[in-house]
Amino acid sequence: MARARSDSPLLFEIVEKPDFSFETKAMVDGLWPVAGMDEAGRGPLAGPVVAAAVVLDPANIPEGLDDSKRLSHLQREALFLRILDTAQAVSMASISAEGIDGSNILKASLEAMRRALVGLSVQPKLALADGRDVPPGLPCEGRALIKGDQRSQSIAAASIVAKVMRDRMMCGCGNHHDRYGFEVHMGYATVRHRTAIEAHGPVARLHRTSFAPFRLGGAEVMEEEEEEESFAGLD
């Protein structure tokens, strides 16, 4: 006789936290330094995709590292400073909206991670990438970890650095284009953002015109005489 399945909810949900086990195993195998890589900004309608690469100090790992999406703004900002203060190496790179439109968001995200890794001040022997794909062209061995920012502290650190840097960029865009509210929604397709696009049109070199609603709706990109390059130095 089959046992009846209980419909009672679990008393608590087990939340997986990142640890240093992947990095420790790599050290045992002679693959050190290990860099964690992650990106922020794959989904928004505007702004760059930003990636970070981090080599943590095994003897001084900041407490509280986690997937940046599971942390508050204040927690991310505090951990960002701790990571910069304690890590053996940190590097960031980004691909602009124009670069994303010229390829696609997956290729742009992987290229941003590759550039971040290459920019590290130490040469890693292993790179751990969040997601399903290893960025092509890495100067070392690469491994992809699905939900890596919830499993590896190095990737979690990279996710925090990438998220904080991108949010700061988008806040700068909000100061420059105050009709869009970038400092609030960070370029994501919120009602406020979509309403602003309908009223004022997309901003050249800032909105991703290969994304819907631009591609599907055929919106005309607005050129502004006073516009300055918000992401100088980015692709």
C-alpha cells in the first residue's frame, strides 16, 4: 500500500551557502591561484554587462559572502569594501550596450568575464565561472558551475563586485538622464522604465536596441546633442 504524501509545508527551507571547497580541492591538485568569475546585468534593457574576477585570500575570507541577489544593498556595499581590502586580486570589465547589440548578451557576458580574468594582477591556474559556459580564450583552465554564486565563495565575491560596480554605473546614468529613473531600476524593464521609454524614446549608446521592446516595437533611438558618453572606456 502506497504511503500517503503529506501536504504539510516544510518547517524551514534549507538555503545552500557558498563555501571554499572547490578552491580547497584545486589547491590540493596544484591549481592555485583560483579565480571566481561572475557578471551582472544580463537582463536589463539598458546599460552595460559588468563582470568581475576575484582571487580570495584563503586565510582572510570575508564573512557573509553569498549570491549578490540574496543580499541587501547595504550588505553588498559592505562586502564589496571587504573584498577589495582582503582579496589577493580583483579585476572588473564591462561591455557596453553597443557591444551587446553588436553580438549578443551571452557572448558579451562571457567576453566581459574573460577580460576581467585577464586583468587580474596575479595569474590564476583555474577559473571558476558562474553558469553553464566557460568563457572562450581564457589563459588558464576554466570550469563552469551552475549556481556557482551559491556554491563557491570566490564566485560569490565576484558576483558582489560586479553587481555593486554596475549599480554605481547605472546611478551615474540616472544623474545624467533623470527622466528614466536608472538609479532606481538599474535598467531593468520595470513599469517606470518602460513608461519613460514610451514617453521619451530610448537613449543612444545606453539602451540595448537589440532587446525588446525596441526590436519588436521598432522604437527609434533618440540622439541627444548634450549627451556625453556615460561609459567612457567601455566597448
